[in-house]
Amino acid sequence: MVIGLRILALIIDCAICLGLLPLFISATGYAVEFLSNIGSGIQALFLLPLWFALIIVSPFLYFGITTGLWGRTPGKFICRLYVVDANNSRPGLWRGLGRETLKILAIACSIGAIIAFFQMLYHDVTWYDSVCGTQVHFKPYVRLTKTQKKYRKYMKEQQRGI
């Protein structure tokens, strides 16, 4: 179930990221038009590299910052998934950027995506999660009674040997 949710979250995030891209491009177009009205003749020299940088960098920033700071992207939030490090806390900005950069690179080269899919299928963790020391958890919408909470706490203590 988590595998399907992870793929769905990725599809949602890609749709959001690609939907935000035209906004960034039009904003840079307005900025260049403003510069050309001032009298600066650098619009063609400025516009193409900026658009190229936005197209390349925006997915890394979108995925990396949201995962690093909040532990989830909007797609993961909708699918009730969250990313944690070994201490079960948010991964942090640099670990989130590293994880999402490796994930984007794995998707960009098809063999990395295939390996990640099979690892996720059989081991519940991908290679980029292993490298970055992160895990993806599912948080269901369940309100537990006090008795259920006590029972779960008791079972966790039993598993740890307390």
C-alpha cells in the first residue's frame, strides 16, 4: 500500500512542480521586460540562462526544501506520508536536498528508477533512502482510544525488552 502511495505522491508533486514552472518563467519574463524598459540591453543575455536555471533548479528546490524542512512534500502530505531520519525527526535541509537530488537523478536515468522501484517493492526502502539515512512512513487517519494507546505503548515496550 505504501508503494502505491509513494508513487501517487510523486505524481502529485511532479504535477505541482510542473504547474509552478510557468509562473516562475513568466515572472522572469516580466523582470526582463522591466529591465528592458529601463534601458538595459541585456534581456536576451539574461533571460535564457535564467530560464534554463529555473527549469533545472526548481524541482530540486521544490522537493528538497519541502522534504528537508517539513519532512513531506504537498504530495506526501495528501497521501499521508512523511520522511524521517534515523532519530524519527525531520531530515533537515541538507539531508532533504541530498535525498531529493538523488531521487531526481534516479528518475532521470531510468535504471536508477527501476532499481529504486524493486528495492521499494522488496525491502520497503530505496537506495537513496539508504544513502541518506532516511525512511518514509505512512501515518493513517486513526484516532485511538486510551486503551488502544496503552496497548500499543505496552507492545512497544515488550518489543524493546523493557
